[in-house]
Amino acid sequence: MDPITHFMTGANLGRSGFNRKTAYATLAMTLAAEAPDIDIFWGFRGPLVGFEHHRGITHTLIAAPVLALVTTAVVWLIHKARRKPLKPGLPPPRWGLIWLFALIADLSHLLLDYTNNYGIRPFFPFNPRWYARSIVFIIDPLIFLALLGALVTPAIFGLADREIGARRPLFRGRAWAIAALVFIVLWWSLRNAEKSHAIELVRNSSVVADPITKIDAEPYPIDPFTWHVVAETADYYQTAHVNTRRDEVQSDSGTDITYKPPVTPAVGAAKQSWLGRVYLDWSEFPLVTDLGYAPIDSAYPPQPGWHTVEFDDLRFSYSALGDGTSRNPGRNPLGGATYVGPGNEIEGTFMGGREQK
């Protein structure tokens, strides 16, 4: 999920009652809920390095206690740097509880990321498999608004209380925070049921003529009854637009079928490259296409015998995160491309339109 959603999830967890047990609970949970995303700093070493390590070791069960401990240390330093005493009535800091609450918030990050269609590797490095429930989009507006509303509404009521001179309560917003968290669970439950329904509709329809070897449904940002279903057969991928409210499956055999590209020598070399290994490990419905020569970056003038090999994942072909076209090779945010030379050597590697040097 997006960073702000993670921060707000931690803040609402803290306000849901944990802040009554120890000082700094809300602060620790807010920081810990976003802590796994420190892996973004890998991106400074290049787009492919960033992609390889994104949702890597920091998004695992084995790292969660460590990140919670680091968060607790940061809060301890903030506590030591304070010049003012805590507000009267606040419980004193209990550092063991703060670590435990930070761990809970860190695990909330893994759970949120698991629910979208990018996925996580929670058991890495022991098990490198990616897990993605794909019931919400990477940014879910309703979850975002529910969390934001739970944080903002008590502040608005607080302004009204000050206008009438009412006494300000020490802890505010518990009911709103709990309501937002309950809403997220109910929202997940609805979307999970509709996802299963969408897959069954496609399986039970006649739109896919050949036996299905793999199938999944990808979410849209708001509507829980609309799904982008990708079905894989031995020879091709077929996509379908599914409306579960109307039990409707729409798929055009002329435009919604993508045949698996032939494995040319250039494709074989690209699959064995650094980009190929990383991308195919993550991708669920990979499309690796030999485009002949297609320019990616003007810094590389055309060379005799070069091939451009493009990597796409059809999970994202319906969204702005992956256009699934070859008009701009290597340009979509979750796609990559390589230049393969006449001797099948890798001449250049690109991820999301940026070169890995």
C-alpha cells in the first residue's frame, strides 16, 4: 500500500487503545507501520536494484522484531531528547510494551501489502515465494479515507469543544479508530468474496476455450464488483472484464487473447540475465517479447543484430502501472527491457524506463 496509508494505519492502531497502556504507543506504532519501506533506499543504486530488493528482507516475518526494536530505539532517543515532562495522566513509557506494539504495527504493514496484487515474500530468505491475495489495489481510496477520517474527525470535534469551553479528554478518537479498522476488515471480506466469485464466473463460462492452467482476478481501486481476470492456458493468456454484481463476463477472443511469444535466442538470453531472473521470480503472468530492435534510450544508437526484449506482467495490463504494449518498450512502471547483442550478450538493462548501470 502507499506510505500514507501505512502511517495512518499505525496511528489508528495506537489510538484504538494501545496508547492507554504506555506513553509513546501511537508514535511507535505510526513509525513502525511504515518502517519496512526503508528498502526504498536500494533504489539509489539503480532501478533494477530497487526492484530486486523492494518488499524483500524488510518485509519479512524474520525482520519484523528487528524493525520493531529499531523503532523502539528511535522513540527512546526522542524520549531522552524531550525537555518537557509528559502530560499529567499519561502512563509512563513501558519499553517492552512499546516494542510489542511496534511489532504489531510492523506486521500490519505486511498484512496490508499482502492484500494487494504486488505481493510480499514474508518467509524470505527461507522461502523466496511471493504471496499476493490481490483483493485491493496498491492504493485503495476507501481505506485511505476511512483511516484519514478516523484521525481528522476527533480533531474537528476537539475544536468545537474548545469553542464551548468543554474539558479536553486525555485520549481522543478511540471509537473512530476502532471503527476505521473494523471497516477495513469488512472491506477485505467483501472484496475477498467477490474476487472468488469473479474467478468462478470465468471458470464456469465458455469464454476461455482451452483448459486453464492458472487464473487470478485483479482488483480495481474502488468498485468491489469489477475485476480484471487473467487466465493462462498452454499457449496464450486471456483477460476478461468481470462484473460480479451482474454475473457478467466480457472477453473478446480477438482483442483479449495474448499468445505467448516464441522463445528466440535473444529471449532465452534475456531470461537468464539479471533482469530476467529477478522479474520472472516476481511475475505471475509474464510476457517476454522479442521486439527485434526497438529503441529504448537515445543513448544507445541502433546496432546491427541487436534485439530488444521486453518484460511485462499481465496482472497490471489493465492499469496505469503496466500498459502491456510495445509502443514504448521498457517504459511502463512495472516493466523492464534489455538490449541483447548479436552474440546474445546483454548490452543494456532498463526497468520502468530507467537504465540500470
